Amino acid sequence: MIEFIDVSKTYTNGVKAIKKLNIQIQQGEFVYVVRASGAGKSTFIKMIYREEKVTEGKIFIDGQAISAIKNKKIPLFRRKIGVVFQDYKLIPTLTVYENVAFALEVIEEIPANIRRKVMDELELVKLKHKARFLPSELSGGEQQRVSIARSIVNRPKILIADEPTGNLDPNTTWEIMEILEEINNSGTTIVMATHNQEIVNTIKRRVITFEEGSIVRDQLRGGYDLENKYR
Ligand code: ADP
């Protein structure tokens, strides 16, 4: 479970990005985080994987108070969480296989397991046949599929996706959504920031709407609220 209790975040320049936020996300949920730029979505997401620290309040991930985690323990904590970015963040000099394997090598997985795990994930994202390709030899959608494979190869409990389809065309966007749904069906919690109204209105899941650092709506099977743009 992800739990925020009275969480506020003020950046050093004085911007209050998150204000007194309270929210619970249960294991296995699929949650969209929506609304205009600057509303605090990325800050919210970064706080979940401890990329940003809270200024006030507490965050619990799986019962663990994450503000108390010492810096040197952060890599261990992050094994619980996979992250997918809008711009994929693959290592350009490594092949598809190596990019995914890298996530296992850093946690010192035994070599005999690495190949099986990497190939399983490449199968899930339908890229086994391109295992030896470099990222520059792939389309945007394929690169995002590699990044998803890398993010889940450690079997994290939570997958965070910050605008994962932001750079993709509509067809590719639906392919990525199918993969994310499949991952969610296996029990992984998904928290996805998005501007894509069509996705949110078609694949109906919980929708958390941010405005100026606060949650202004939280609906279990919501849609992207067009009429009440300002509530
Ligand atoms: P969103 O993801 O909804 O676009 P952000 O969480 O990125 O929103 O930003 C919320 C607010 O915090 C904005 O006013 C933004 O300018 C500010 N902000 C975000 N990151 C930083 C940072 N590293 N330093 C200072 N201000 C920031």
C-alpha cells in the first residue's frame, strides 16, 4: 500500500508543490494522476520513489516510513518500485537485452537467473526478436516497451509511470496501455501520470485529479473531467 499522511512539499525556491496531501492507494490498484502542468503530479510521483523528500508529513510504502530511510538504503527500497519515464531513459550504448539485464546486475542477481528473467520480460513486451538491437534501432514505442521490461524485471510491487505515452502515436499508446494492464492484472500497483484524456476515458480506473498541489477529485472509475475544468 502507498499512504500519504499530511504530506507537503516546498521546493527550496519557495514553490509549494504539494499541500497537506492525504491519500491511500491499495496494493493492486491502477491509478491515473491527471490535470494541467504544474499541478504537482510529478512531485507526487517522485516522492513515492524517494526522488524528492517530503517537507512535512509522512509517506508509507508497504508499511515502511520512507522519509526515515537512510540514503545508502535507498537502492534497496527502490527494488520495490519500477519507474517508467516519458523519454524512456535507456542506456544508448547497451542492447535491448543488456538494458534490461542491467537492472538485475546492479542488484547482483545470480547470472544463471538473469537470462531467464530478461527473456521472460522481453516476451511480455513482445521484443524477444530484437534483444540484440540498440535503442537507436527501435521505434519510440519499442523503446518504451524495453523501458517497461527493465522496470518490472525485479518484480516490483509498484510501477510508477510518468507520462509513459507522452511521446507516442495513438496506436503505440494503446499497445503500451495493454502491457500496463497486463502487469496490473498480475497484482502490481500502477500509478500513472497522464494528460491523455482518451486513455483515461476508455480504460476506466481510479482517477486522482491534482490542482495547485492538492487533490481536487478522487473517483474510483472516473473519467477525465472536461466540463468542470476548474471544478
Ligand atoms: P506537474 O507534474 O503536475 O506538471 P510538478 O510536480 O512538476 O507538476 O510541479 C509542481 C510545481 O513545483 C510547479 O510550480 C513547478 O514549477 C514546481 N517544481 C517542480 N520541480 C521543482 C524543482 N525541482 N525545484 C523547484 N520547483 C519545482
